[in-house]
Amino acid sequence: MSLRCAAVIVIFSSLFANANTASPDDDGWIPLFNGKNLDGWYSFLLTTGKNSDPKGIFKVENGMIHVLDVNDLLGRRESFGYLATNGEYSDVRIHIEYKWGNKRFPAGSDGKRNSGLMYLFHARDNVWPEALECQIQESDVGDLWLTNGLSVTTWVVDLASSMYSDDNSAPAFQRLVGGPLIHNARVLKAGDFENRAGWNTVEVVIEGDRSTHIVNGRIVNRAWDIKQPDPQNPTQMIPLKTGRILLEAEGAEIWFRNLKIRPLKLAEKSASPVPSSKQNLEGLR
């Protein structure tokens, strides 16, 4: 057996372990959620901590994950938290589907309904933890949030803007976002492709130290050179390539279904260390 083949088997075996030994389908997708219970996941809430969910913030109903179908919360912060995978993942395509419910917290508020898909979470549990977030918020789905000093490089519309651009014709459009001195940073998505009245598909492609956000089949954000502060020397930044996957509870009722991952196919892998506007678009769609 060649070393290359052995490496493929090790990676594939690791994905099986992280996905609770679920079998892949014909296209290589591995379920993260079995439709029956939350095996393979744990909860963390701001007010009650890990695996303590006395009010049922997270439920399994009709083969889906139902978040914040509750009536007796005292306030918005009581609902803040997430479900997290037990396993860590790298070099995968993450797929989830979501639709909004009607409840907002605190009751009677009319702000944007808000949730999120966080990835590359690798540190201690916290609200909010050190991770990248593919924002799931009305009209903002696909925004990239960086927490606790993480940094990325991306293309922006202009040097004064934090909106992603797929036009890298001018080198000045390349911009570093975040870093050890910035607690939170945001890269706005390009375009609005969300169906706010029905089901939506969100995918995140993680390849090494880069990621791509896809909303209903459209690429809306990209980042590369994903880095974290070095735990041994926080003034230095080191690559971040693996971590857990999180689903947020952030003050709004939401449903999730079809949670799954797939090892990257060759067509999805970049040929260059810096993505270009034309490179790899067809492979990711």
C-alpha cells in the first residue's frame, strides 16, 4: 500500500469516528445527525453550562433539530448557546439546511432572527467561543464572523469596506481582517440569496486554512490564511485548520435538518494558495 493511499484511509477513518461510525451515502456524505437524538453532540448554554438544558432549548422533533421552541425564558441571554459536535473536522464540506420559526426572545422583540453555523472551534467552551462563524441571520446569511483574535485574509470591495468581493483584479483589494488585538471582526457576504419564508441550504467548505461560504448554491464569502493566536505565545499567529462544528441558539426559533459532511473532492481543492475570482467556482457549486 502506498503512503498516499494510507493517508486517504486514515483521513476517511477519522471522519467515520467523528460522525459516530455513520456510513457514507453514494456521494460520500456522512450524517452528523441521526434524526432521532443528539448523539455525537453536546449542548452549552451561557447560563447553565455544558450538557445542562433544563428548559429544552435544543430538541429533536420529526427528524429535525428544533432550537428555542420554548415559552418561559426570562430574557434573551438565557437563550444564548450552541450545540457542538464531539468530533473535530478538517478538509470537509459541511452541509446544513434551516428554516426560521416564529418565536423571538425576549418575547415581543422584532429584531432580525439570528443563529449561526460556527466551525473550526478548538478551544474552551464559551459564549462566544474561539471559532469562525457563517452567520445565519435574516438578510445577513453568509457573513463571516471571527471571534477572540482569529484572523483571515480575504478580498473586499475596497479598502474602506469589509464586504467580500470575488474581483481580485486590484492587489489593493486584498485585506487582512482580525488579529490578536481585535476581539471580533466581520466580513460581509456578497449578495442576499436567503429564502426567509422557507428552507435554505448553507454549506461551508474547509480546505486547510481556508474556507468558503455557500448560501443556496451561491458563493458569498471566502477566506484564507485562517490563523489563531498561538496558545504558547499569543502575540504570534499560527494556522487554524481543524475544529468542532457548532449550531447557535441566539434568541430566535429555528429548525435544522440534513446535517452532514463530506471529504473534499479533487475538484473542490484549490490549485493556488490564494483563491481567485474565477478559480474553483464550478467545483464548489
